Amino acid sequence: MRLTIPHLAAIAVASFLATSSAQAQFHLGIGLCYGSDIKKPGVDLRGYYIISPTLRFVSNFHYFFTESGHTFWTLDGNVHYLFYEYRRQQRLYGIFGLQYAQASIDLGFQRASNSEIGLNIGIGGETRVDFGAVFGEIKFVLGNYDQLVLGVGLRFAL
């Protein structure tokens, strides 16, 4: 069975739901992203698992809108360390983790693809709003697909 992008995204979300022991510890997020190397925008789907008041595990899936015949997507597993909080409304956090990236191209008679593992390092911030939180992140991916990734979005508690 060949795994497709929707299959991988469903597996990532299901794994977070299966490991969540309390509703207050699990959050979902959606947003937009931009990759500096591929120079394309994308969509960001993510799940947060709160480990402690200053530590959380985040898995996100980026799908970039590339030209016809090309695909580029990433699956990240990151740790966020909250190092600054102002009145429980605004937070700053460091990002550290791994990325699995896959690029493919349709050659007409066959499909060629390549996948790589990279290291994520970055910083993010969020502001709480009535229905969740608004976040913004900047991270650099070190590896064969080096690039700066900018992201913004919304996070909701389940």
C-alpha cells in the first residue's frame, strides 16, 4: 500500500489523539507557511501535546503549493520550550526538532522523489484570544533542504 499525503496527515493526527490523556493537554492548529528556498506558500496543520507549563511536543505537517507536476511536503516533530510569558496572555518559545521532507516531480512516464531528514531550530510567539491562540513562528531547517520557514496561524484547545 502506498502512503499518500492525506494518509500521512491522518496518521500524525491520530497518533496525537491516541496519546492524549486529558482534553486540556491537546490542542490543534491550522495556519499558513512560506518556505524561503522553494519560494512557495503552503498550509500548516499541527497538533500540540502539553507536557508541562513550559514544555510541549508539536507535530506539524506542511504542504507547499508548488507548480503543477511537483510536490513538496514536510512532517515535523518539535519541542517548544516556553521561556517568556506575560500575564498568561503572550508567550515566546524556542523550537527544536526534526523534519522529514519529501519532494517529488512527475516526469510524465514516471514519478521521481527524494526525501531527507533535517534539524529544526527557531523561535515562536503566541497571543491568547477568546477562542484559542494566534501564533507566529520563524524556523530554520538544517539539512539537504535548508530553508527558512515562516508560519502564522490559530491554535485551539480540544
